[in-house]
Amino acid sequence: MEGTLSKWTNVVKGWQYRWCVLDDISGTLSYYTSREKMVRGVRRGCVRLKGAMIGIDDEDNLTFTVTVDGKTFHFQARTRADRELWIRALEDTIQKQLFGYRVNQIQVNNDAVVPTLESFDKKLGEADAYLQLLIEQTKNLEVKMNSMCEEDKAHCECIISETNKLMDQVKHSIVMLQIAKNTAFPVNGSYRTTSVSTDYDFPSLEGDTGSIEYGAECEERPRRDSQPMDNDIPDVSYSSSEDDFYDAYEDEEEWSKPSRKIEPVPAMRRKYKNRILVGGSEPVLDAHSGNLTQSGSSDLNQISLDTTDRTIANMPKKKDSYSKDNIVVPTYSDGSINYDAIYEDQDESDVTMQGSVVTHLISQVKIGMDLTKVALPTFILEKRSLLEMYADYLAHPDLFLKANDLETPEERMVQIVRWYLSSYHAGRNSAVAKKPYNPILGEIFRCHWDVPGITAEESELSNDITAQNNSEAAVINEEENPLPWTDPDQLIFLAEQVSHHPPISAFYAEHKTKKVTFCANVWTKSKFLGLSVAVHHVGQGIVRLLKHKEEYISTFPSGYGRSILTVPWIELGGSVTISCPQTGYHCDIEFHTKPFYGGKKHRITAEVFGPKTKKAFLTISGEWNGSMEAKWADGRTELFVDTKAIEVIKKRVRKVAEQDTNESRYIWKKVTLGLKVDNVDQASQAKAEIEQKQRNEAEVRKESNEVWIPRWFVQNGENWEYKSPLEKRLGVTFESMPS
């Protein structure tokens, strides 16, 4: 990478423009007084990056430092985005030096057989499969140890201890192989040097495009006239004693100079907070290693998330919004932030998991370890709470309620299955896997839907909540309806975080006119699996059709975040059942994960059985986020459901300004704003404040021996139930089918 940076020289000369060249092969950052001097090889100074530390100042989003060999070099980029590009490139180079990876030492043998990317993936998949086998065998051995005598237990403990060591070695090998693969054959093309303004092009390698290509820097190439001559790696970093000013910009029209004189800030004399420590005992992750690639000025840091939601000082205004380059944040006419529009805009940018994220995970967890208490970087968060994501189960309320209108138990069962299989795509429609906010204890989320063909007229109450909603009558009505501003023709939804350790969410939906309810509870258990992260959903959901006095009990599939070293994506996996105790109908569903070799993503198969029968009368196959086909026992085939062709009904949520302080969008609004404006520092700070407040409240409850009691749900055995469901208010009971 190469381009212009300002370098701090001394108090007399101040900041001086320099043409900087980052060579990730030699592990050096060289700088010149101009690009012409770079072409001639007249180097002004050189920074050796092996064992270097990159530092940034929280109060200045343009400057950064490189500390190595007892010296601290201060640099300043033109924009925050440019600084991010430089820092990320420097981090990658430092990590290569840290792990002893010197691609210029690779000897290319053109006569040798070049391994293909397919064969590399195959071996990598085999290693991961072997690792999973070791995990399962270790778990099985631990179970069997419970019935062993002490002598046998001692032998087994030795075996498990050695196996854990082996698994750690395999785990690290898989990660390093994947990093090596990404370097030699990255996702977006062949490995090439990134350049802000390149002066020469690397020659292309001839050969099969389906094979792993060595980067052009691995070849011995003839030096061109424009290539620097002074390429020797110095023993220590150095800077020239000359202080004359040279402009690094070659063309005034091509490179615009800053309109103001840049002065050093006092913060530069303070201790910089490390962005990532490389060369020390352990790398330290910072959220800045995230997806910050938009160009722009430093105005973004003027957004204060600790102030009231009034006009943001000094931010450029454009109609009903303020913006930072192409990031537009909507505002109301009085200048306050329109959080509702921010939440409704769920456009998620792509995320590439940086090597520092993987290092962060490896430093904290072992294979199979629970990730519940592991702090993940803010930039991989989705801009909504997990409680809000659960509302997407009802993104097709018309399909959900249709079963109530069907005549036979068979038709109703098939319709419930159709709704269930179409309920996952809306909440997981992003091409990149992101993690929703972890709900805090007592957090709730409320919304409702206008159901097509049922709601008589559009209700505007969700957008214009009047003072009457806050009256005493409305509060009393909440005992029967947690959303008193809705009417009986609307489908309502309420979710509450009923437990923090373990993390359990409960939610309830109801359509009073149709007399249909849905109550569920989910305990999320996440584990680190080396190349992926698994999230197991423990719990159940029950759909109740009060008109027919039927219950449909379902379980949930597991979720997997794959390719965490590159561009993460999500898939579902595991066996799921839907059963009706009153009619005897049941359905077995299998969410298939993508096999190691070939195969398609997101496949499902399902079989629907009648009461007391072993042969399915209906089989379903396809993709849960696409088209699914039904095949009946008599040979008929038909389209069962196509999730890409059916409309997602938009949920309606009260304005953030009118929500209670424990509602999801109100709690996380500052984090969401920080992510929206691409300010990870602000989002991380807001998130930390929420989590610290939760810890403080837990400590107070502990000191006073107070037990947390959820507002809307009550525990019944292993499950959680809504305190005042519609069936309880109407006196409807359910009886199971006689065996």
C-alpha cells in the first residue's frame, strides 16, 4: 500500500507531507519527501514493523502512532477512512511478521504440480470433520466415566487430557491454514498489493485460474525504472535529521491539500490507547478492526450519544436529515434524531472477519466452550435486539392465522407446517451473518401487525399514540392486552427477557378475533467450533387454536455462523418436531447443514404423519429461504411455499420516544445510532454503559437478597408461560388425544 500521510517532525516544522510505502513482504513502512524521491529511491526514513505497536487517540480520528525500536512515529491521514485503511494494512503486515510469514521466501517451482483450491478445501474440511469427531468422542467418554470405577476414571482422565491437547493443536492448525489460504487466494480475487495510488502494476502469473496462484510478489520480477532502489531492510527504524519541507503531492489537481494548517494536538503527548498489540504476550482486539471503509471527514466524532436527542451541533443539515458523506441519519423537523427510521432501515453492510477477531476468540475460548460470556466486537452486531428478531416468526401473519379457518385436522396441520417453514427467512435475510444485541434482564419488545384480509381499516394508533394510551384505564387494560393501543383485529406480539444466566427469552402472540395464540421460550446456548460458531435454541413454542381446542407444539433448529475467518454466513441445522396432542398429527423436519464436499445450502426435508401411522402422507423438500415442494402420498406434487414470492408484512412498533424505558428500541437506540453512522467507538461505549448498568442492578439485588420476577411471564417447569393468555381469559382448556 502506498499514498500520502502527514508525519510529525518537530515543534518547529510540525506536520510534513510524506509519500509512504508499506511493504508487507519486508515488513517495513518507508517514507519519502515526494513520490519522485520514492521513484529515485531516496528514502527519508524507514519503520521496521516486526514487534511494532499501533496506537490511536480516542479524541483524534486522523492520527495514529507506530512504536518500535524505542521510537514513536506519529502519522496523520487525510480522513478517518484513510486512517482505517492504513491501520488495517499495518496490522496485517505486523501479524505476518509476528507469525514468521515471509512470502518473499517462498520458492516457486513452475514444474511442480500446483494444488487446487478444491483440494485445499477438501483437506481443510477433513481436518474440521476430524476435530468434530474428537469432540464427540471426548463427550461420550466423559459420560461413560460416570459409571466407571476410580482406577478406570484415572486412565480416562489421562486420555481426555491428551486429547484436549491434540484438539488445541488441530484447532490452531485449521485456523492458520485458513489464514494462509485467504492470503494466497482471498475471497475477492488473487492476492495483490492494495494501493491508494500505485506507481507500477504487478505482472500476472500464467497458469490455471482454478489453481491457487502465488501472489505476484512471490515472483522474482525485473525492476522497473519507477521501482525504488533503496529496498534494504534497516537493522533499526530511523528518520532523517533533515527538516526541509517537501510536498508529497505530485499533482495539485489530483491531490487536494487541506484548507487549514494542521497543528499537533496535545493528546499526542499523552499515552495512546493501543489499537492492537503485536509482538507482546497476547494480541488485544479493538472494535476498530471492524468494517470502517467509508471515506469522510472527522465530523463524525461530533455526534455525542450521551446528550439529549436534540439538534446535533455542527453537523451538516440536508432537509430532514444530517449526513456524513453517504451515511444519512434521519431527523425530525426540530432537529432531534429519528430513531424509528434508523431501526426501520436494516440495510447491513458486508462484514469480513479480521484475523484479529479470530485471534481474540482463540485467546479466550477452547473448542466447545460456551460463548455466552465472551465479549464480541461491536462492529459484528446487527442493529436490533434478539427479542425483536423473534418477532420475525410472525412476518407472515396471514399464513399463521389461516389454519384456524380450515375444516379438517389434516389441513390445519399442513398449514401450521407451511407457516413454520416460512417463518425463518425474514429474520435471516442478510447475506452476512450478524449477531443481534443480547437482551438485558427485564427488557421487552412489543409490536403488532395489520393482517391482510382481516383488519377492517388501517390503524394509525401505532404512529400517533395519544395521551389516552397512558391513562389509568389503559394501564388496567394491559393485564388483558399488553398492547392496549391495538384492536382485536390486529395480531399483537410481546417478548421479554426472563433470565440472564442462562439467557432465556419468552414471547407471546395473540389475535383476539381469530382466537389464536402463540407462546414460546428459547434458551440460547452458543459454542465455539473452530471454523464456526453454533447457537443451539433450547425450548419450545405452542400455537393454540382456541376455536378447535388444538395445540401445536414445536421445537427450534440450531443456527451456525460459518466462515468466521472470511465473510460469515448463517445456516440452520438439526431436527425439529411439530406435534398436536389433541389430533395425533405430527411432523418431522430436518434442517440440513451444507456437507463438507459439494451439496447445497439451506436445505430442508419434512414428513407429515397422520394419527397412529408410520407412513407419511406428505413429504416436503427444498430450501427454507427459497422454494419448497410438496409431494403427497397419492403421487401429486405441488409448490408448498416460496418464501421469495410471498410478501413480508411489516410489523408496527411504537415510536421510540413513546416507549417505556425497558423496551428494546429505547434501550439500544444509542448503540444503533453509533452503528448507523459507522462510529464503532460510540456504539461500543453505549453498549458498555448498558451492560454495566445491568451488572450494577444485579449487584444491588444480590446484596438485598432480592429475586428478579418477570413482568409478563411465569415459569412452569422448564418452560415459561404468559401470565394472562387468551385461553385463560376465555376459559378454554385442552385435552390430549387418548392413547
